[in-house]
Amino acid sequence: MWKKVGLVVVGLTLAGGLSACAKDYGIKDGGSHFASWTHLKFSTRGGDKPSLTKEERELAKQEGWWGTPVVYSVDELE
């Protein structure tokens, strides 16, 4: 009984902490990690280096699977 109560308390604390973290870093409400079902299928495919088909490459460009490129200069790093 007490183990279950402890697990519920830990779970709620963890969920609350993650929620607060999401607000601090500006994570979109209701946002999904994957851009589409095709992106999910590609990302969960087995292997160290899954191959990318031409269709998947085009979808990746259209849907922004890899996010927005961040451009910076060496001077900004120092």
C-alpha cells in the first residue's frame, strides 16, 4: 500500500517538475516531438544508421524533421 502511495507521489512530483521545466524553456503546449507519422516511423526504425528514401527526404524538408539550423560564428563561442 505505502509503496503505491510513494510511487504516486514520486510520479506527480516528476510530472510537476517537467511541466515547470517546459514553461521555462518555452516548449509549445500540445506540441509533438515528431512532425508526422512518417517521421515517427523513420525515427523508430531499427539499426545504427537507417537509410533515408527520396520520399522521406522530401517529407523531412517540408515538415522540418531536423528543426531550424542554428548559424553562429566562432567569435560568438568565445
